[in-house]
Amino acid sequence: MSTIINVKWSSVAENDLRRIIEYIARDNIANARKVFERIKEKTADLDQLPDRGRIVPELQDYGITLYREIIVSPWRIIYRPTDKAVHVLSVIDSRQNIEDILLNRLIFGAAN
């Protein structure tokens, strides 16, 4: 029998996604809905394939290999698989300084 793995969104990741969708919706509600659906669709099967994303390169440079990411261009969905769950931690625009954001959120405790 296989272990059930849940996909859990942190409040930080939920807020990231909400801000992205609200920003897009200012100009185009239909596009905002499509982006939301694409991101949710890409994360939905993490319960079946938790290791499918690549290790986050900016963290790997520091020897940190616990975190993975899925790309839904231009956003990077950062998550951490464990034995019982996949924790979605952040949804970050790849045009931002990813290294600083990740270090602040994941290393210094700003992520829930």
C-alpha cells in the first residue's frame, strides 16, 4: 500500500498566488483565471510525483537540496517534499532577485 502524500500550501505561497492573480486581474480577469488554473494544475499532481521538479539552483549553490521548483513561466513554484506531504512554500516571479527572496523566506524563517 502506498503512502498518502498531501499537497499543502503555506500562507506565504497562498498570499503570493493571490497577489499575482489580483495584479493580473486588474487588466484581464480571464487571463488571471487561466494563470490561476495553470499554477494549480501544475501543483495538483505533486502528491503523485513529489520529486519531479528540479532542485532550486540558487539554494543548491549553498548546499541546500531540500527544496524543489516547478516553472510556470514567469513564475517559480518553490516546494519541499517530505515523506507525508509536499509543502508549497512560495510562488515567485522569476524576474525578481530570487536568491534574496528565497534566502529570506526559507532560511531566515519568513515562510510558514
